[in-house]
Amino acid sequence: MNLLEHDYPSLLLGKQQPPCLSLYQPTHRQHPDNQQDPIRFRNLIKTLIATLGHRNRMRDVQALVAPLQALADDHDF
């Protein structure tokens, strides 16, 4: 069984190459509450881009957030 407490501490807490990006949001399992989840996720990405844009070149920021934007476009996610 994959449990976060057993399988991932070293992955999450180990040394990482900066910058490390994390987005956290509550999600909903049922309709209609879950209709807002993709919108909120995209809004978190926009906030992350704005925050990173203060310290980094926009080209670098776009490269960093590209995987998150791909998730935003993935209906199964």
C-alpha cells in the first residue's frame, strides 16, 4: 500500500534543486462543488506565475510552470 507517511518522506523532505514549486488546494468529490476545482487550480497557477515573475525571467517561469499547466488541461487530473 502506498502511504505518504511511509513511501514519500525522503522524496518530499530530501534535498531538492530550487526552485521547488507546490500548489495546495482543497478539492471536492461531488458535483456541483467540484466544478470550481479546475478554475481554482488555474488561479493558483496564475498566482504562482505572478509571484515567480518578481524574481525570475518570464521565460524561466513558463518553463517551471509548464507541467502544472499541463495538469490543468488534463481532464482526468
